[in-house]
Amino acid sequence: MTVTLADVAARAQVSPATVSRVLNGNYPVAAATRERVLRAVNDLDYVLNGPASSLAAATSDLVGILVNDIADPFFGIMAGAVQSEIGGPGGRAGGERMAVVCNTGGSPERELTYLTLLQRQRAAAVVLTGGALEDPAHAAAMSAKLARLADAGTRIVLCGRPPLEDSDAAVATLTFDNRNGGRRLTEHLLTLGHRRIGYVAGPMERTTTRHRLEGHRDALAAAGAGNAGNADQDELTVHGPYTRRSGYEATLELLRRAPDLTAIVAANDTVALGASAALRERGLRIPEDISVAGFDDLPFSVDAVPALTTVRLPLYEAGARAGRLATGAEEAPPGGVATIAAELMVRGSTAPPCR
């Protein structure tokens, strides 16, 4: 049942005029009253009328793209690819759709807030990029919010994140095979003869981090490598953000814990750059003294010196497909989920250990 402004007023115990003033922001309202009204809006999931152009239709010409950090090439490439596919016939305003990139900064609260704002604007589609937060309460809130969006006619596409669990929302999912990519990368290092392999992982609460780390440890266990034991693996794993600084600091910590390392696997290519800087600062040569590997195959990877061994994810292709799914130009994959393969890219930053 549609929630009305009168329902919000009754819940907040104020007049409909006061609710209107709070939502329009065009008249002074006491802070306590404003807080009570906004709490009622959230509790009832009240959806404001969008622009006049969208009132005559179920949705507007707006497509929301949620990213953790638009400055990170991983997200920027996918967002740009989505935008490249959402223009053209289908929208009402001259056939064009407008992309709005929402930078969450990795905040679960901002993620939900942006979805609420897009719901109020009757967005035609929402594309969520990157890994999901592994928190049951947030996952439940996300599932509920996405279900409401889908019920209102908004197309939902997940790009680079795993499928929703226990959700009735109609969602198209393009998920990267991070686990297999992580396994193949470590298998490559093991084949070269590496056994003492440090791992600079991403944030512990992210699905991408867990899947890539699981692939790494699966390869170690299958090979019976010396650091396959849980205690040893934990000692040779350091978690941090997906940033260059994190790679730098985590590598110094790994070298302190295990000076005999012969290889380092980084959570992504940006982290690998930081790791490489730390190694050079310590007078270690890559790959003669220690090998380095990354993940994602971001554009700068081939230009690193030496060029970075990494795992290629087809970020642009995935983003473009997500854009087509968001506009209905492409049908959803069977079962709503498509797994996108990861490709090992062997370059000069890995070699057999010299020790």
C-alpha cells in the first residue's frame, strides 16, 4: 500500500503542512520536530514525488550508479562503461537517460541513503558496483530496499558483486570469479617454486576480499605448501584498504614478520604498487629478490616497471553489459546471475625465487 504524506504526519504526530515544510526545506522547523518527521519518513519508507516529468510514468530517466570510490580506476572504468550504454532511445527527454554516480566511500549507511534518494526520484535503474559488505543486518536492509525499488519498476543490476541471498527482488547479477582468479594467481607462484608467499588483503568485511583470499589459500592447501597451515597463513596475511598506502605499510609489516618471503600477492594492482615501493625502499629487486603480483589488471599495470603480473577482470565489458541490462537492451542472464571469468596475466614482476 502506498504511504502518503498524511501517514507520515500521523506517525510523527504533526500536521501534513509541517511534513511538507520539512521535506521541502522552505520554512523553519524546530530541530526536534524535523528529526521526528525524518524518522517517520524512514520508518514508513515514504517516497517523495519526483520531478514533474516523472509523475506521468512509473520511472524517470535517471540511472543511479553506486561506487565505493570514483577515483579508483576499478570503479571509474565500470561507471564510465555503464554510462556509455544508457543513452539513446528509451528515455523520454530526447531519448537520453541521465547517469548519477553516487560515491559511497564504502559506507553502508551512505549506500542505503543513496538508494532511498534514488527511490524518491523514481530512478529507471540502479547499478551497484564492487563487492558487498558482509554484515547480516546490512544485507537484510539492502535486500528490503532493493525489493521496494524493483517493485516500483526500477531495474536493479549488481556489477562485480555476488548475488543477493534470501531476497525476492528481481535483480540481474554480474559477479566476478574472484575466488578462481586468486587461486590461479597463487598456483602460478607455486609453479615457479615460491613457498613463502605474503598476502596483502583488502578490508576483512568485504566479499571481494574474502573470495580472493579463499582462492589464494585453496591453492596453497592443494599444493601442500609450507604456509598452508592456518596459523602460518594468518601470520603471512595483512588486511587493509584497497590503497597504495595500505600496500606499502602492509608489506613493511610482512617483511618484519617474515624476512624470508619470496613473493607477495596484493589485493589489487593499486595495493601492489605500494608493496613494490616498500620493497624497493628496503633494497629488494623485483623480481630478482622477491616477486609481486596484483589483481584487476588496471590500465597502469602493464606500464609498471617491471610490468605487473595480475588477474584481469573485464571491467569495461562488465560495466557495459550492466548498462544494457539496466536499460532493458539485454535480457537478464539465465537464473539472473552470470559469472564473469578472471584471466591470469603473467608479466615481468614474477619469477622463480633466487633464494
